[in-house]
Amino acid sequence: MSTRISDKFAALKAEGRAALVTYVVGGDPDAATSLKIVAGLPKAGADIIELGMPFTDPMADGPAIQAGGLRALASGATMKKTLALLKAFRKGDATTPVVLMGYYNPIYVYGVEKFLKDAKAAGADGLIVVDLPPEEDDELCLPAMEAGLNFIRLATPTTDDARAPAVFRNTSGFVYYVSVLGITGTKAPDLKSVAANVKRLKGHTALPICVGFGVKTAEQARTIATHADGVVVGSALVSAVEKSLTRQGKATAATPRAVHKLVAEIAKGVRG
């Protein structure tokens, strides 16, 4: 089945380069600014967008993304508004793949069937749900695939050769390789172990493998892009939002520009 995600990776393979996958929190720091940020990501150099679904207890996320989620929630973000943001983005961009990333609790509360229907209608291409292991595929993974959404799984340095087949069994779109043990944005990836693990995991799946957690610079991105099919940048972009705000935590005209400038810098690394 051809999807926006598979089409994007096929196009990038023809170009001979890796994807830049950018993560931002939906609704951070407010709905209007968040839409400007998301709308400008493709032009800045993002190939795929991960849109974070704000949640009060994001256990895999470090301080930067936790703070971004809290800013979004404080400004009134809800699942309905996150999907509305995606729908608004789609009015101006029909081709950039968008993956909704977050945790199962808000989806469960929203209602799985309704969420999948509304996410697809809003223009989502896939899901990354951090806290649902393969043993729980009946909960969301299989229904998502039936609804025409890719279900992107996380692999980690502890995903050994015995565990890998279960992890990849119902995965589609791409694999998100978590390059460090721990939470997002707190450690730099060990680039040698990333290269070795990506090579090893490619023995278990034909899907593209994108590497994230801790990528902050163009130089890191350039190195990872030589081994992986994509580079994921998240915490650094959410930190760029935070640094651009007023002392009262409000957005300025510089907020979207700060994010887009950093994306453009890292994009040069990926394309290098």
C-alpha cells in the first residue's frame, strides 16, 4: 500500500539521502503559534513531521518536551484541538507525512474508534504510541492499520535479536530507533553504537530506520544520516520554542522563526 510515508522514503532514496523528521508539541506555546510553526517546517527542511499529542504524564520525555506539553495544555490544548491543528495544516500541505506521537491514555479517553476515524480525516499518516508494547497490538496497532494508518514502533539499544521480530511484526511506515537509554533530549547519542545497532536491526526489517533522542546539532545529524534512513530532532526544537518566549511565557514573532532556523541548520547536516 502506497502512503505519504512510503512515497516520501522512496523519493528520498532516489535522491540518495536520509529524511529529516521533526517533532513539535501540538499547541505549544499556543494554538495559533503552533500552526505557524508546523506550517513552516517543510519549507525549513523537514521531510516528515511528528506532531506531539500533549499529555500530563509523558514518561519517555525529558524536561524540554514535558515543559512544551505543559505549555500547550495550559493554553487549552486538547486532543480535538490537536487534530484541528493538523486539519488546518493540511489545507496548505497535502503531501508532507504527519505522524501523531504520544501516549495511549488520551487516545483511550477519546475513544479508539473515534480517534482513528478523526485522525485519518484530519490528515494523519501514522501513529507513534510510546507506551503500547507489541503484546498490546489488539488495543490500537491492528485497528490503526485497518484504518489505513501506519503504526510506527520504537526500537532501543536493548531490542536484541530475540526481541526484534516481535517489535517489528506489525510495524509499518518506519522504525523509530531510540539512540539512548532514558528520556528524550538528555543525553547525546553514542554514534558508534547507533551505527552498529542500525545495521543489526536492518537484518530484521526492510522498513526505513530513523534515529532520534538526543540529536541537537547538524554535525550529529550528518553522522547519523550516513547510517540511518532518517534523523529525528525533537527536544532541541521544543527548547527553541521555550527560549523564544517572553518572561511571561508568551510567544513572540520570533518563535516560529527560531524553530525554522534550527530546522534549516540541521537539514543542511542531513543533506550534507
